[in-house]
Amino acid sequence: MNNRVVSFEPPGPKARAFMESMADVRVLMGPVGSAKSSTAVMTILMLSSLQPIGPDGKRRSRWAVIRPTYRDLVGATIKTWQSWQPHDFGRVTMGSPIVHNISTVDLEIEVLFFPLDRPEDAEKLRSFEFTGVWFDEVSEVPFEIIQAALGRVGRYPSVRDGGCYWSGLLLTSNMTDPDHWVHEKLMSCPKSWEFFIQPGGMEPDAENVVNLPRGYYQRLLDSNDEDWCRRFVHAQFVAQRIGKVVYPAFRDTFHVPQNDIMPAPNLGVVLGIDFGLTPAVAFLQQQPDGRVVVFDELVATDAGISRFAKTLDTYWKQHYSHLTVIGAYGDPAGSARSTDTERTAFDVLNANTPWRWRPARTNEITLRTEAVTFFLEKAVDGYPGFQLSPKCKTLRGGFNGKYCFQPVQSGNGTQFHDTPTKNMYSHIQDALQYGVLGLGGAELAVGKERRQGPRTRQAADVDYSLLGDDRQPERNPMKVGVRWGEPSRETYRNERENREHVARSTDYDIFD
């Protein structure tokens, strides 16, 4: 067969840059209809034609094309592949795996198609040697398969037979969840990876629009919900929601700035903690105008409260020793005594950290979430009343839908549980709620005036009210019940204790 010329014009600058890149792992992401798959197909054909000539005068290459499901592999990916192949390039042979052999005067291209979507499927690649691998819709592929594929590329042809002009992975996908491994790689920028994010479909520089029907993206906007459109039309990273979100008022683009939030050195810090075997702490500050800023989180798995308390103490000394903690609050259930040691979780925290921990006013879920919602819905001079640092990845994932009410099917249609699902995102959300309660969020949520204590808690040498008013009492460091200057365990103990409210029927052991 004679060589054939396949004409292809990249649909835009990002697609062209993807084709011309020499990175070991190239990632092309964008909205639906932006010709990502077609670009990957033509990249494979282009790279195959650039292979070194072997001893037999042939440019040889072997490729794997992977998509998560067999149905999508056959119904979408292979159809796109075939649409760009001249008819005399041979037929795709259905089997296990599906194979397409292309042979011309100087080209020998072998393409194998695999449906792989589970971590254990990585084993299916270990006996193969490839030039490169294309993952179509990589957002649905576990990272374990990516790792396995990286170990199989650059192996064919051998150096003795000419080697590879380029070897590596081609990844194409629509946008992913913000806590997906693809997004994590984008944020960490590995040296051997290169990302190409195409503009959204409604942007003036959107790619491949000339090959789409008139009004294509507007039709999608009119027919789908906001989250779907943000992901598949506007090319934004959007959380995939599986239930009813706890905080519908949260907007990632509004409440999360682009850069990490650095805590203000002249403001006190409030800590909120959740117990159990997955303890978590949220680090908060409140601005003079009343806005709440969450600048960090600390999340552990399979750790008892004693070990976690020591970890927290070390973490604080390493990162925030220049700051002052003015309040530390936790789940009121932490007041229960252990049957083994007769100590409470708060006893353990107080013994292993330099702060005095107190139970939050309540652990009633509705009041806790309403306290957070109060600040989410608040805006001060155009700025959000609640800001979350992008370094708080677990909190962010929870706000973006992973902290939710699970659906329940009933005769009346889909209903939802009364309490949020317990998962890896819920513990730090609980911790945040206790911290916000410590700031007086419960009183604000129900329209009551904040108690005098929380309103006047200030870091040293700060003479304003956190709510921006002038209702603080006369400065008197010796007056019992008022906190001024550097807080200490002694000054806290001199204050009148409020009666704590603990929800009944707590169904877990704090010392699990």
C-alpha cells in the first residue's frame, strides 16, 4: 500500500500545542465538541510517521488506546479513530483486544484498544510493550492504570530496531472534579507533564466552533443545569454531586481565592476539632468587619485523639507559632469520659496542646450548618463573608458536593437523609462548624446578638471589635470574664463557664 496523506488542521492553538509538545505526558482538556479525540488520533498518526526507520526500512510503532467502558470504546473512540483513517488503511479487527494494523510502504502501525476502568485492570497492560498510550476520557480512569501504562511505553520498537522518536501518554478529557487526580497533577505541575486547557465553548477564542452546528453551545446551556454547563460548556473544574448539597450557597469561584490565604498576624485564631478515628481541625480567623477566613486544615485517618493532639501541636509550632489561639472548640460529645482511663477527649487535648479546649455550644446539625451558611450568604463591600483557602482541599471538596445528604428512594420519589453522609469529607466539615459556633455563628444565624465573650476576643494590641462596632467593655486586664492581651490557660480558667448543650444519643466512642 502506498503512503496516504491525511489532511488535518488543528482546531485551535491549544490543540496545536498539544500535538507539537514533547512532554512525556500531554493532557488536553476542554468542553464537549472541541475535537479533543480527533486531535489525539491525528497526533498518533503524526508521531508514527516520525518514527526512526528500522533495519527493515519500516517506521514501526505500537499504540494502546484506552477508554473506561467497552460500550464507549466501540461506540465513540473507535468510531472517531476510523473516521480519520483512509479506507485502504485496513479494517479494525474485533477481538480481545480489538486491533487495527496499518501497513504502508514504510509504516507499520499496530493499535490495540482496551476497555479499562478498575485499578486491578492495570495488570492487563503489564505484558505489553508500547510506543505510546492514548487515554480517551481519562477523567474516568484510575491513576493506578496511568502508572502501569507509564512503565510500558517507550518499549517498542527496541533501541536495536530504531527506538522511539517520542514515547509517553496522550490524555484527553472533559473537565474533572477539583479533587480528581488529574486536577491534583495540574496543581502540582510534574516536570514531565504538560497541560493544555481549551477555552470554554462560549469564549471568543473557543476551539473547533467552525465545525459545530450554529448555536451548539447555547443549546446546551438552555437544556442543562448550571454545574453541567460549567463543566462541559465553560470548561471549568466542577465537583460531581451525588446527593443534596449541604451548602448550596457555596460558590467555588466566589468563596475560594486563587492563591493560598495567609493568616493575619494581628488577629487571633479559632480552632475547631472533630474527634473519632478520623480527627480533623479547621483553622479560622475573623476579620474586623465580621468576615470569616479559613486558612488551613489538618486531617488525619486512623489516629486516636492522643496521637492526633501531638500531631496538631507539632504542626502548629512548625507553621503558626507566631500566631495566638483565642478559642479552641470541639464536639460536645468529647466531654464523655473513657471507660478505660476516665479521661475525656478534652482532657487529652488540654494535656497535649498549649490551649484550653472547650465544648461547642451544641452539636445539633441544623444549627451548626446554619451557622456556616450565615457567613456563606454574607457579603461585605463586595467581598465574601466566608473565604476558604485553596490549600484546604478536603473542606473544598466537601463544599463542592462531597459533603451532602444522601438520596433515599421512597414511594414519594427521591427523598434525602436528615443528616449529612459520614465520609472523608464530613469530619473536617464538623470541625469547621464547631469553630464557627465558637465565633458566635449560632446566635448570628438565628438573629440573636452575639454573646459578649466571643465578641471581645482579640489578639494582643488590637483595640477594635471583630464585628466592627464599639460595644466592647472598658479595657481592664484584671476584670474577670473579659479576655484582653495574651490569652493563657490561667486567664481562661478565671472566666465563668457557660453551661454546655450536648445532643443526646451520641452513637460513637470519642476514644475509638
